[in-house]
Amino acid sequence: MTNQTQATSPSRTQTSRGGIKWFLLIPIVLCIFGAVTLLLRAQDAKKLTAGTNALDTEPVTLTHAQQGAPDSEISLPSTLQGYSDSPVYARTSGYVAHWYADIGTHVHQGELLAQIESPEVDQELNQARAALSQTQANLVLAGITAKRYQELIPTNAVAQQEVDQNNQNLDAQKAGVQAAHANVNRLEQLQGFEKVVAPFDGVITQRRTDIGDLINAGNSGMGAELFRISKINIVRVFVPVPESYSDQISDGLKATLELIALPGQQFEGTVTRSSHSIALDSHTLLTEIDVPNPSGKLLPGAYAEVHIHLSAPVKHLVVPVGAILFQSAGPQIAVVDGTNQIQLRKVALGRDFGNTIEVTNGITESDQIVASPPDYLVNGMHVTIQPAPGGEKS
């Protein structure tokens, strides 16, 4: 019995030790399982965060402005204008009795264009002349009376007060004659305005009156403008030169005009003046070019293409047309800064080359430009830069 007990005791001891080992392994396995679970959850959280951030940013591809070919001249659209262009108004009211110049008539300064009948002015002039004669007669009488009283004063036949009164009356009559003269001159000038004449040499481009029309003096009301005259021996054009070319513009610079109506013909002109100020809305310099027109081929109002010959070649930046955002604030370009945020910049556009367009102000060659910006881009929006179609980041 003793031997059996001794034989079984070691086996029980070994069994109990094995149970203890398995009991100790369970917590270890649970710890390992928990650590793995936490690690997997952390990875899932990172993936979720990355996905959320990806949803918060806008994927974009980038491009850069390129240097265009240097220009030795610039071409700009324009409209021809007469060197002088003026409406002709009546200076006196009345009815048109005759007109002598129709549209297309070449007239000289002072040439009669129309005759106005103004009987009221004529009668007022007659009345003023009669009043002048009356005041002149009163002046003669006042002069005689004043002289007579002045001669009687040494004899004490008249009082000094009467002499002074007659001298004062003489001065008043002289003033009255001057006033009457001025009134007569005024009415004579109004009567002279019954003849409407050309203010300078030119061509009649519009006639807005006819025989019997009631004419109002001045430049308001019905029947105000009678004619429009334009001086066309020299024509002028005003062109808005982009700011990038403004330092090249100077008086005396040569220019060439081409007209659709006269294909194959060129007309030489000269820059005569500029505004010396860049327009805030368009970033352009208003420039005037005068073109001699002795033959009269160039007609005011005609469309012309102006080629300004620059003193030195000018380089410009071009970008793809799709990079321009046309919004209510004007043309803009989306630029990505160093923190991958959007900056919307207002730009001034130049010539359109089809697939590309000239940008004269607002960006530099080193700016990272969004190639095809969506309309909902705003300042400060985060973006992610995507590879260009060729597989590389632009």
C-alpha cells in the first residue's frame, strides 16, 4: 500500500504542475490578443482619418505659366473717330426756313448750313433800336440843359441844386444809351444766329432737321441738334494698351492700321499722346494714334486693327484657357501656395491664342497654377496635388 501511494504521488504532482502552466498561459494569450486588437483598431482609425482628410481636400493637377514668343508689335482692335466731331445747335429759337448741307457734304468753316426764321427776335431788335434812338435824343437834350444851367450859375439865376440835378440827369442818360447799345448788340447777335454755320472744315455726317421744324435755342428739348459735323482729314483711334506694354509707349511711336473694309491696304499713323495713367478696372493705358486721311478713305466709326511697333521686344506669360476662372469678380487664376492651400488671384488678360491665353498681370512664372479649377474653389481650401496625365507632377 505504501509503495502504491508513493508511486502515484509523483504523477499527481506532475499533473498539478501542468494545470498550473496552462492556467498561466491563458492571461498571456488574452494580453496578446488584446494588443493585436488595439493595433488593428489603431490602423483602422488611421485609415479612417486618412479617408476623411481625403474627402476634406480637393484633388488638383498643376501647371505653370509659360513664356510666350517675344513680340515686336502688338495688335489691338479699335474704332476710327474723326479728329474733331461736334453737334451743331441753334443759338436762337424759330423755324427752319432753308437748309443747305445734307449728309456727306464737305463744308468749310463759316459756310452756311441752315437759315432760321425768328420773327420775335427781329421785332425785339427793331424795338431795341427805337429805344436806343430815344435814349440818344434824351441824352442830347440832357446835355443841352446841363450846359445851359452851368452857364447861368454865375448870374445866380438858378440854384446850385438845379445845376447838380441836371448834371446827374446827363450822366444817367449816358448810362441809358450804353445799356440800349448793349441790348441792340445782343439782339443783333441773336439775329446773326439765325444763320447756322459750320464751326470748322469737315463733312456733315448727320442732318436732323428739315424745313418748317420748330427749333429751340440751346442743346436741350426737341429739335436741339441740327447737324453733326466731323473733321476727317485726320482720324484718330483710342486703343487700351495692356499694362505689360505700357513702358514701351511713347509719343512718336509708329503704328499701322488695317481695315476689314479695305483688305490689303495699310495706313500709317503715329502715337500722339497717352493718358499716363493705368486704368484700375482693365489695367490698360489709353493711347491715341493719329492717322492722316487726305483721300477720305478712312471713315469715322469703321473697325480697324491697330499694329503698334514697339521699340523693344516684350515677353509675356501664357496659360491654358482652362486655367482661367470667369466669375462675377472678374477673371481669376487658382494658385496653390506652400501649404497646399488655394489662393484666388485676379488677373488681367491679353490676347487669346485659342488653347492658351495671355496673362498680363497677376501671376509669375514660378506660381503653381491649378490646371482645371472647379467653380467652387475658394480662398484657403486645402488641396491634394495629383500627378499630371503624363504621370509626373507638373
